[in-house]
Amino acid sequence: MKPLKALSIAGFLAVPLVLAPAFAQESVLNLYSSRHYQTDEALYANFTKQTGVKINRIEASDDAIIERIRNEGAKSPADVLITVDAGRLWRAEQLGLFQPVKSALLDSRIPSSFRDPSGQWFGFSLRARVIAYDRTKVKPGDIATYEDLADPRWNGKICTRSSAHVYNLSLMGAMIDHLGEAKAEAWARGVKANLAHDPKGGDTDQLKSVAAGECELALVNTYYWARLARSAKPEDKALVDKVGIVFPNQSSWGTHVNISGAGVLKNAPHREAAVRFLEYLASDEAQRYFSEGNNEWPVVASVQIANPALAPIAQIKVDLINVAVLGRNQPTSQKVFDRVAWK
Ligand SMILES: [Fe+2]
């Protein structure tokens, strides 16, 4: 009986075994992410509901996730990398981790400023790097531009994170593009001279330093402030009461903005599903989930969010240089920071 049973099972499975690999190939997506927001769960569940493609998520911190894909090499199961800051996406691109994607839908939905010109990565939400100020000591009109941060009147009054961090490298990339390297260096020297203390901590720490009276101004990304502005905790409310934000350079080149973005990896085993996923991220529904999950603005201009902590992006003059420039300038940005000893 036993051999016969085995034979009959093999016979029964013959057809599904032939079809299974092709079906399995497009029914999963391996997503490598350095985003870890609760609302992303709904974002991914909705994609699975719409397409039947299951998402396997691998999470790690920003630089670690890129390192992991690099180490996995040609055998990497990674289909899509999602991370933050064009400067970081550029690093992944430099390592040859992405493959270009040509999608009329992505090209029409995402403004050209917020995606890689060669299609290796695309921005899906926007954040701005702004100036936080102590409302009790600084009037909004006192500080209007990034350039103002170098004014000696702010001597000993500015807090910022390290120059090695990609957020500051990208801001410097924009300064270099607008001012030229020499003027950008003079600016960095002035800001460095105005620092209250050596750079330390993340952007939330800078906000806390302003609230604590250690400094009067700080450079921060908008979502850190917005997160506190939407918090129910009394200490967060007290911080936001004391610390305001200014969108710099409204009368010149606009406030420096950056992206959360994603690209399809070079060795993606499920390329079709990966492109489909990127296109899904540009849909109205996903744009709301994706941006709201971290208090960012949708990159698709027609999609509105009602975020009480963030002014509508249409009301803000944003810098429209292509964010790929921030990556291209990164090595120069680091050299400029090093020359002025901004740690
Ligand atoms: Fe951040």
C-alpha cells in the first residue's frame, strides 16, 4: 500500500508543482525598511489587500539596512529599499544597489525635483529642515534665512546635531548648490562659531535644548516638531508652547526639503511586484498613509492631508532643486564641514 500511496500523491501534485514557482514569484515582496512607524502597518496591509502580494518586512536602522543589502550581494532577497533622505538613497545608488525603473505613472505623479533623474529611486513624502526658535527670546522676524544663522548676533545661541549626519550633509549640499562652495564654507564657519556647544544628539534633543534655554535656535526636521505638537503629553505640549519653527528663505530660494523614498534593488527576485509597490506608494490613499505616518507631506501635489501640526505644503515656498544634487554634493559637503571643524 505504501508505495502506491506515495505514487498517487506525486501524481496528484505534478501539475501544481510545475505552476507553484511562477505563482510564488510574484505573490511576495521582500521589503527592506528603515521606517518603523505604526501607520506603515496599514499601508502595507492595504497593498496586500489590493494585489494579493504579501510583504515580508526586514527592518534595521538607516545605515545598517544599506550595509545588510550590500553584504548580501547578488543573492540578496531584497526587492525594495525604503529609507529616508535623498543623501542616503544616493549612497545606496553609489554602491550600485538599485536598478532603474521606468514608470509613466511614477514620472507623472512625482514631481521631477523629488526623484532620481535616472529612475533609481523615488521620493514619496516630504520633510523640511527648518529653524526652531525660543519664542520667549526670539521674535519670528529676527531669523528668516539659513544665511542668518551665521550672523554674529547668534554667537553661542545655536544648537545642531553632528555635521556627519546625512540631514546636515544634505542641507549643506543645498547651500553649496545655491551659494557656491566658497560662500557655503564661509556660512558654515559662521554657524560653527555660533554654536552653543559641540554638536550632540538627534533633532529632538536640539528641540529640548532650546526648550531648556541652552540655545535660542536649532536646526531640525519638521516631523520631530510636529510629533511633539500632536502629542498629548504635558511635557511635549509645554515644549511646543515654548519652541516655534520658522520656514527659512521664503523670500529667496525656499526652505530646504528632503524626501522619504524607495527604489527597486538590482537583484530583486520579484521585480514586477516591486514596481507595483512603488506605484502603489504614489496612489492617493498610500500617499496619505505614508506621509501622515511620520508627519510628512505627500509628494503628490494633488493629495492633501489635514495635519494640524503642519501648514499645507502649498503655502510654503520650498527649494525645488533636484534632491539628487544633495547626494552628488555630499563628499564636498563633508569636506566643507571638516574644513570649518563643525564636528
Ligand atoms: Fe529623522
